[in-house]
Amino acid sequence: MSDGSHIRIERDGAVGHLVMDRPDRFNSMDVRMAQDLRAAGLKLARDESVRAVIFRGTGGKAFCAGADLKYIRAGGAHEDLDYLAPTARPATSGFGAIFKQILEYLHSTISEIRRSPKPWVAAVDGVAAAGGLGLAMCCDLVVCSARSAFEWAYAKTALCGAESSTFFLPRLVGLRRAMGMALLNPRLDARQALEWGLVNEVYPDDRFEEEVRALGRRLAALPPKTIAQTKALLNQSAGVDRLDWHLDRELEELARSADSADFTEGVDAFFGKRLPRFEGK
């Protein structure tokens, strides 16, 4: 899939690579990119000739930084909001509607990844922050380069979590560490992420590509029906059957927080390279 979008599909035998390719914006998502991600994710999830999927970003600086705050701050694009209602336009009193139309596509992709019978691997090379953290955590396995880092980041702009982050984080690291990550916002390096259980393996930077491709081929060689059954049983035991309900809650709550004055202040502070002054409004 290469039609000028920032999402690509590559094949390595029975391994599909879903590539976010917008390095100048740290692989962050506007609506078009989120739409293309959903289309590519659905294609790879349903293609029976694909036995394993590697989900990755380009550039070496970021796996994904979540939603594109520059795009959101600019008001989105009118045509991107048309599907919500014939007269829909970017909200004048907040940014919730713009976030919502991005998250609907991202959340649909996340749901498809979890329902897919094949293994999905997030290959993180660089920073996974905010929505990028959620997109990594929703995969079955996460591997990263030694230079990678993981950060909650939502609260920097007065946002609650979304993109599956509030669902998977406590399941992966425990409630106490999840609270600490969300409230104190540490940036975990690769080794800390491994220790906390956010990632399965850390690869040396100079061998990252080689190791990721070897892992993809190893997974693709597994018995597909058995893997599908195992994934379904593990998902059930972890309560992943409630994921879609939780994603809906995340979408509504994040849209509400994006309509707040604190979010506007947080974004202004982010682009102004200063500390925000939140007032709870």
C-alpha cells in the first residue's frame, strides 16, 4: 500500500509489516493517517497468507507520538469531520470532536489487532508516547531497540489516556506502577520497560532490524490454528472481551478532556516550550 499516504504494507514471506512512515511528525496521526492505518490493519488481520504482523514506525526517533497535536491545534480539516454530521465543523470551544474522529479509527484498529487470530508484534525503535504507547501495548508482543523509551505523556496536555493505554497498562505492569506512570510521567528507558513488563525483548540498535525480521519469521512458522486458539484463550483470561467497551469510554473521556481550557493551555505550553499552568477548567 503506497499511494502517498503515511502508512505502508511490506511483505517478508508470510510476515506482514505495517509501517507508520511520517518521521518528520514522529509518526503522529492526523485523520487521513488514522484512516489508512485502519485499512492496512484490517487487510493484514484478514489476509490468511499473512501468518504474523510486525507493527513499526520509521525514522529511528519515534515509534509513534499518538495524535498529531499540530494538526489538532490547527482545527483539523473540515472534510475530515463531514462524516460526523452534514454540518459538522471543527469545534470552536474545544478540540474534542477532532480527537474523536482520529480515535475512532485508531480504536477500531486496536480492536482488530486483538481479534486477529495471528500474532502482532510492536517493533519500537525510538519513543512510544501517549497514543503511541497505547498502540504498542495493544500488540501481542513488544520488542524494542536499546535506544527506545516509553512515556505516558497524556497529562502534559491535560488529557486522560486513550488508545487502549488505560486498559492494558495496569494489566501489564500492575495498578501501582500504572498509577505512577500516569501521574508522575517517568520516561522509561528500554531496560526499565523490560523490567516492568512493558516489552518482551530489547535488541541492540545495530541488530534491531535483523532481530525483528528473525522474530517475524519465527512466529510465522508456528501452527496458525493453535496460535489463534491460544491467543483467544489468553485474551479471555485477561478480560480482553471488555476492550471494546473500554475503548468507547476512553474515546468519550479523552474528547471531554480535549474540550477543556486546560487542554488548550497544555497545547499552547507544549508549542511554546514552557510549563503549563493548569486551573482545572
